[in-house]
Amino acid sequence: MSELLFDKDGKVVKGRRVDVVSTEMGYLWANLLNRGFLNNQKSLGFCSIEDDEGAASTALNLALFLGAKGRRVVFVEADMHRATAAKQFKLSDSPGLAEFLAGQASIVDVVRPQVAGGVDLVPAGRSEDPFWSFTGGGFGKVIERLGGSYDVCFVSVPPLNRAPESTLVVRTLDASVLVVGANRHRSEVVAQQTAHLRALGTPFLGAVLNEMVHDVPPLIAKLT
Amino acid sequence: MSRHLTENLKGTVREAASMAPLAPSEEVNTLAPRRLVASLFRQSRLILGLTTLGVLITGFIALSTPNTYRSRGTFLYTTGSESVQVDPMLGGGAEGEAILGNATYVFQADGLLERVIEQPGMMQKLLRPTTTVDNAFLKITQWQTPEDIDFESEEARDAAIKVLRSSLELSKPRNTDVLEVAYTAGDPKLAQEILNVYMQQAREWHLSVYNDEARLELVESKAKQVDGDLAAAKQAHESFLRELQLHDFQIALATAVENAREEQRRLRDVEGNIARLESHIEQLSESLETIKPVIETEMAVPQPDPLKVRLEDDIAVREAKLVVLNTRILEPLARKNNAEYKSTVDEIAALKERLDEHLKTVKNVGTVQRVEVVNPEHTETNTALMKARLDLRGHRSELPFVTSASEESTARLVLLERKQAEYRDLEQAVARLSAEKERTDMQLSQALRKRELAKGAFSSLQQIDEASKPLEKDGPNRTKLVLMGFFGGLFAALGLVLLRTMGDTTVRSREDLDRLAGVAVLGTFPRLDGRNLRRHRNLREQST
């Protein structure tokens, strides 16, 4: 079981929290496999509707979880607006994906190997115009090349409501998952975003509820 | 197995079988109990806050409201249809349920309240009440009263009356003649003192109203004056009619109108006839001048026939004789048998036969001669002219009389019309004074009746119980207030939570995501704080 896990704010999870997160990661991975991921899909995008919903941390934690299980995983940080992955692992953030897409670095330059057991990292890098970085078709090449070298590739997608390049990212991937922050969005909004993801053509596997709050004590919850 | 576990297993099995996610819940549009309970726990701070606010507000009210003490006293109304009246001058009989209404009016009348506040020390007691009990709450409200009050001022009097009126309460228990008066104040002794003064003043004031001689004199003099005015008005009315020699003005006026109209029509007719006849006479005179009085005409003049004449004379003589015989002999049979009658008849027959034969044989043609005869047209015209002149004379002699009659009737009508306004005023004066007389007569009879009651110093209002000293506070019920605030705040909060939850479609739990069509829930991650983690773990353990 991976002992290195991060919370939504990028802090390392410790103690019993690790157990809980690990367990839930197990459920998540099981459901993903049940939904047909890895059959002919290797790259999975973790989307969110807005900032700070935990899409990147969920993707990273799943990568760490699988890496600890012996899989060869690469985590690509496509959200250039909020690049935190390099900092979490105390690495330099550049060169990263942005430099590769700009043609300023090679794939070897941007991949940070073994940031954790079995997990390589491609940080976001630095870009003045994240949107245009993704319009050249370079991102597709990144995914293609990484797909050949790794068992699975997880991508943290920029927020759907904030970054227009999110659609470009999702369309390049094999599948997508929507991470929804609990107590933040109305069901109509979530339904609208899932419809939007489906419309992009990339298989939409499902949704993950993050930061869920149990308001009702278990005893009373049992009664209802 | 909990419902949560069942749903989790369902979802997992469906996921494992790569089946489509569960269809949206049928409870989309309803408020699930679990959702409501979760909402209650989530908004527990709101509930707590509103409840606390309710308690604080009512607590403040309870603390800031001073204790009130109620002193009670009792009056008795003695029975009897005359004696039930509190004030006979008000008219009408106060009976049954109306007693309380009248009593409220009387006992809260400004006159009585002013008498009460004029008693020594009452203004101070009402406006700046002191307390003999350890009433901290009363002290709280002292700060509201100004330090220096001018007790002689109009504002102070009005304020005192206002306090008195708002603190007094009148009630009448059913099926009794008892009237209960209560006074509420912040101090028990003060309440008792004020009520005692009030009850004493009420009796004295009531008696003074009963023994009001001045009012009886006023009513008597007014009644006398109205009688005099009415008699004068009637006198004037009669003089008016007498002057005009009428019984009924309206009928006389209508008749005068009719007469004037009729006389004028007659005058017009006469004048018209005169003009017409004059014109006719002129025409006839002119035509008479053109018509000859005699005219010549040819006429056959028969030759004399002596035999015929002699025979006709003979026949006439015998017929005259026969007439005499007829009067003498009445019976037809007797006439038949009478020789003289028979011979006369035979002679008449023979003469007639002879005359006929003579006339057959003699043809008396006669000779045609031109003779002068009277012109019938002239005669006729002359006759018409004379008749017309006669008629004209008649109408001319009638004209002065008709003219005079018309002028008289017109003058009468003008006079009556001029007098009509005066007549109307006199009529109205009589009617008004008659109505006023009725009213004053009624007032006088009531005043006289009241005097009879007062002669015996009889009052329908007797005090049977002094003002009681309150032994315990009458209000406020602080516990009740605070409880009301508590439950009021609680129910308000619950209502608010319910309203907010009904329209809430925020995704908060796995079930909310499950309800979305075509969305499979791949995983749920809890918020990583202590309590939440424990609950999440417990739920997971329950489901496994």
C-alpha cells in the first residue's frame, strides 16, 4: 500500500487517512477496470468543473497507488494554470509539458523518472499562453509516446469551466473521468458537464465524488 | 443489512457486470427523509442560531417587562327595568348585554377619569409609580420616564388619563348584575390604592349625574320655548290662509291655475267669434247688394171655373156636416143606420163623381203670363245677415264680462304664486317645530322620571367589594415567554431548513450522483477531517 498520498491541497496524507484514501483508490481502480479501462485504453484524463475540486490530487494519488502496486505509471500535469506537482515532489517545474509543446525540450527532458515507486512525472512547465500550447497537436504526440512506454497514463485536465484548452486535452485522451467536489455544484451543472464531456467523443467512464461530508451520524444514518 | 449497504452493493454489482448505471431515482422530485435529515444536521448551526435568537429576544422581553399586579373591585347593579339605567339622560333602556357596553362608556368617560387624576397624589402615582416590592424589573423601566415632569401641564394630564384608561379593565360575569373593575400596576399596593380612589370617585360621579337638577330645568325651559314657537308658527300659518281666504293653499293654487286657463280660453273664443261674425256680415252685406229682391217669371194662370168652384164648395159644406155628425154619432153601426148620415155621404159621393166628370171634360189650360215674384236667394241672404247681426250683438254684449272674468282669475293666480314661497316657509317651520316638540317632550318625560328616582337617593351603582390587594404577580409569565421564543425560533429554523432543502439540488452524496442519468459513480472520497473520516470508515464497515 502506498504510503505517499496527497490531499486536495497538495499536503501529504498521514496516519489513518492513508488507509482510507488507499481503500477508496482501490475501489476507484476496480470500478475503472469494470468500466473497461485498460482493455484498449491507456490514457485517462481526470477532469473537474472548477478549480480546487481535487482532480489532480485524485489522478496523482491513483498513479501513486498503482505505482506502489508495481504498475508503470506516468502522471502528466496538463493544467498549466495551477502547476503544483513538481513542487509536491520538490522538483523543478521546468522544463515541463509546456516547453515540450513549445518545442523547447524533448520528451526525455520533461519526464521526471521515479518520483515515487513506479511513477514518473511530467510537470506542467511554464507557459505564457496555455491554450495555444495545446493547439499545435503536440499534446497528442506526448500521449502517444508515453503510451508506448508505460502501462497507464494519467492526465490532470485543466478545469472545464476555466480553461478552454481542457476540451483539446480530453479529445486527445483514451477516456475521461469527472471529479466532482461535494457540496459545490447543482446536479444540473454536473449533468451538463458530463454531457459536454461525452460530446467531445472521448469515452466518459464516470464520476468521482471528492471531499464528501457525512453530515448525519452513522447511528441516525442507519435509521434512515 | 443497511439500506446504504444495499445500494452500494447494487451499484458495485452493476459496475462489475458493466451494466448501465441505475436509472435516476424515482424520488427525484420528492424530499427523501435521509436528505432532509442530512440537511438538518448540515444546517444545525442555523437551527441553533435561530432558536438561540428566539430565546434571547423573548428573554430580553421577559426581563425588561416589569411584574404587573392586578387589583380587583366589584360594583353591583340592582335589578329593575328603571334602575338598570346607568344614565337615563342617554335615552333608551340599557338591558342585558348592553349594560357592559354602557358601563364601559360611563366608567371610562373623560369626566370620571379627570376626577380621579385630580385627587391628591394621583398624578404622581400614575406617571411616576413607586414600588414597595423588590421589583428590579420596574426599576428597569424607570429610566424611560423623564426626570422632571410638570404635573400641572396638559401633556401630563393627558398622559395620566392614558395610563389610567389603559390600565383599567371592566368585565361583567354572565347572568349576574355584578360589574368587576380591575386595575393593573407594577406594584400591588399602588394598584389597590388607585383602584380604591377610582371606585370612590365613580360612585360620587354617578350620584351627581343622577341628581342633576340643572339639567331638568334646562329641558323644561327648552320644552316650553318649543311649545311657544310652535304655537306662533301655527298662528302665522292660519293667518296666512285666512288673509287669502283659503282652506287649503295647494288646492286653491291648482284651482286658480285651472280657472285662469279656462277664462283665457273663453275670452279667446268670444273674441274669435266676434271677428268671424263681423267678417261674415260684411260678406253677406256685399252679396245682398248684388242680389235683386224680386224677379220676373212666366207662370200659367188658370181660367176661373164657377162650376168647379160651386161643386167643391158643396163638397166642403157636406164634409163639414159629416164631421159634425161624426162627433155626434160615435158608433159606426149607428152611423150606418142614420138616414141623415147616409144621405150626406151619398151626396158627397155624387158631388165628387160629378166633379170628376167635369174635370175630365173641361181642360183648363189657362194662360201664361209674366209675373214678378220675390227672389228666394235674396230672402235667404237677408235672413242669414239678420241672424249674423243678432249673433254678433250677443257676443259683443258678452265680451266685457268674459274679459273681466279672465283678468280676475289671472290676478288671483299671480297673487297665489307670489305667496307660495311664504306659504312653504310657514309649512316647514310648523313641521320642524312639531318634530322638535316631540323630541323635547321625550327628553322631558325622561328627565322627570329620573327626578323621581333621584328623590329617593336611589343609585343603580353600589360598591360591594373594596379594591383587593394582589397577593401575587399577574404577569408576565417569563417561563412561557422564553419557551415561546424557543419554540418559535426552532420552528422558524426548521421551516427555513425545509424551504432551503426542497429547492436544493446540490450534489452532496453518492446518491445525488447516482440520480444523474448515465453517470456511473466510480468512487467516493471523504473530506479528510477526523469526524468525517470516522463516519466514512463506519459506513464502509457497515457496507462490507
